[in-house]
Amino acid sequence: MIRPARACHALLIASLGAPALAGEPALPAGLDPFQESGGEAVAEPPLPGGLDGPAATETTGEPALPGGLSPGTAPTEGADEGPVLPAGLEGGEAIAPETEGEEAAGLPGGSVSGFLEQRAGHRVVGDATERGISLNETRFQLEWEAYLARATLRLTTDLLYDNVPQTQRLELNEGRGFLDLREASIALPLTGFMDLKAGRQILTWGVGDLLFINDLFPKDWNAFFIGRDVEYLKAPSDALKLSLYSRWANLDLVWTPQFDPDRFIDGRRLSYFAPTLGRIAGRDAVVRPLTPDTLLRDEEWALRLYRNFGPWEAALYAYSGFWKSPAGSDAATGLATFPPLSVYGASLRGPVGKGLVSAEFGWYDSRDDRTGDDPLVRNGELRFLVGYEQELAPDFTGGIQYYAEHMLDHDAYLRTLPTGLPAADETRHLVTLRLTLLTHDQNLSWSLFAYLSPSDRDYYLRPRVAYKVDDHFTIEAGANLMGGAKVYTFFGQLEDNSNVHFSIRYGF
């Protein structure tokens, strides 16, 4: 789910950014995530660390994603290969990484594949700020891959029609409109120990399962919560990736010349708690942030240094850029902002007993608020997760993770917290559970992914059933069920977005 950022803290920042709104009253970290008529501006609530529609009359802050909803089931290219999994752990909802240098089959000019899909969803509870229909789209994807001399060319394009948004205006970076350009890249070896990949591409790393700490590449939280295929949680980056290999260690260096934010929850499609309004907001209070988007100045750098020690894989990470979902407010305009952020972390993964254990750590250095006393900027954090998965029986696997997000300078945060706003806990705790059962010659998949937060007292359940009819047709049904004891926690604020969804896909 999600880099979980604390909803309460997000709420605080969102509420502080709109001084112009009299009477106006984020997502959790690590879970650390998208126009219309005017109105009063409202500061957007920051998404919880790690986690992240159409017309509106007001603007407000975006809800923060739960910490850690940031990947273990990382989608597509760039995912860690990692140590060999124990028997039975190959399945699940994870997205298979692409492999550079695969043989292109099919057309003389390269290979072409794709799918045609119809997907529909509906809310299970009423939401006064959003439509009852949560998803109604027809999607046609074409993926082309070819080899030219030593270069690998890839182009993945989705054409879609979705009548839920109020506008079909094309916004490639925000993932809105009739076209979603997933990939347009060229990869080539520079030397025997160095590869380069340039263009639009899906990037990911880290060892969490639907929890993200050191993966600071963009996520599409709207797609995740409305019931699109889990591969769409990963949004594309426009970047250069340089990979260097040696007998001692391998290095990946990613440069994004223009900041790529999350496709966060902004009220267009999913409602959220707006602390400055003191209520659930949606299309009536869309978040329109101040996004740093100057080419070459508002850039991002990400680094991973990794190697294997026997069956164990260890990695070090570094990131310099901005909070991926709004985590601040502009005092002058009240609009949500993306404050500067640096992240330093490490991970370890390897076999233990009959299963696989993983651990990851990250220090979030909020560069504009290192003392924690600026109420308009999110505090720095320490994030940690540990997980274990194994085959419990033939064709039945299970996995569990514990995630913690610790706010730095919590005393200073409490001291500067505006009166009337709910205070975030110093440490947010989150537990996830994954169960996957394959039946009918492994053509029928039953799965459940659950997020439970004992500190926030909220939850998120993702049941799913998928049946592979034949080599082309797949039918799937699932749900996104959220709720909690309080309306301002991350999953609690999303309760009215709970939905069921159904899809049928023809692949070729």
C-alpha cells in the first residue's frame, strides 16, 4: 500500500496552509501519493510518508498516504531480482520485472503485445462528494519492443475511455485523459560494465511488499484505491538510469531532470479529510498544489548500491529531491507544496528456514524543517519494516510485515500544532498480511492483502479473485475496503471510497 505517511500530520500541514480561509477548519508514511470552478483555497493535507478527477469549487490539501504504502510487489522494470525465493513464494500479486535483452519475437521490426480490458467499480457506501461509480473504463494497451544494433527500444501506450472524470483533458504527467504513456525508452550497453536507459520508464526498488521506504519513484494512489490492476500503482518517470556492474558491488544511478510527483489523492476521484474544513472533501475541494517543475533546477537523484552475500542481498540507498506527495503549505497562498527531501536507507533480504525474510530502513531528512518547529512543513522521520513470507501448503503462501514510522522532533511538532487540530502519534505502527491460494490447476487465484494499524485503529482490505479462462482471457473481481475509528486517520478518511470492482481482459 503504500509509503505510509501519517494522516494526522498530513492533516495538520494541509490545515495550516490556508490562512486566507476563515472557518476552514495527509496519507501515512511509508504506505509514503491527482478543475474547474473557483472558490476558496484550502491547504491540502500531506500524504503519509511512503504511501500517495475533475471539477471542483474549492482547492484544498491532499490527504497524506500511509507510511510504507510505498513496494514489495514492485511493478515492472527496475525491480530487484534479489535472492532465490524458497519454494512456493513465486506467486502473489507482485508485478513481474521486465528483463533487458529478452529475445524479441513476432514481427520483423520487433515484438508487439498488449491487451483489451473492461473494468468497472462502484462504491459500497454513499459519498456526498463523489460519484457512486468509482471506475468505468475501457483500456487498450499496446507494447512494442525492438532491437536496433545494440539498443533496446520499448514503447508502451494505453488508450482508454473512462467516464468517471468530469473532463477527458489529456494530462500525461498526471495520468489523466485518453492516453497513458507508460514507457518510451531506449536502453543500450555503454561498456562491458555499464548500461544506460533513457526516457519514460517504470522504476522501482526496495524489499517491502506494497510498502515503500526507499522507493521514491512516483506512485499512482488513485489507481491503487479505485481497483485498477496493481501494476498501475507504479507511475512512470522521465529519467536517465545508469547501471554499473563489478565483482564487488553494483550501482544504479537515476537522474530525473524535472520533478515527478505522485499521482496523489486530490479529491477529483477519491474523497479525503480536509483538516482546514473539518470534514470529508472531494470534488468540492480539489487540491491544486504548487509543484516544483522547472527543468534541470527541480531535479531528483536516486542511488542504489547493492551486492549479494551468498543467498543474501544487501543494498544502500540515497535520494535527493522533494516529498513525493504534498507535505507542506505555502503561507502566502495557502496552497499545498512539495518541500525538499533527502532520504538515506538500507535493506537486507534472504532465506530463513522455509521462507524469505526482508528488512528495510530509511531516514527522511525534511530539509526545510530539521528542527521540527515549522508547522507548515512535514517533520523528518525514521521508517522501518521487517517482513517474512513462506509457502504454508502446496499452492498456498503467506506473508506478514511490520512497519513503523517515527516522527522526529515530536515535542517541537506538538508545541507548534495549531489549536483544534488532531495530533499525530510520535510513532505510527502498521501490520500487513498477504494470503494467496491457487486452485484449479493454478488457473484460479484467491488472494487477500490487509493493512492494519493498531496505533491509528484503521484498516484497508484488498480481497481479489482472478480466473484465467484460457491463454487470452482473464476475469477478475475484487474490493477495496477501508475504515477506521476516526475520520482523520489515513484509512479512516478513505472509508467512503470503499468499492467493489470487476474486470475482463483479453491479452495477446
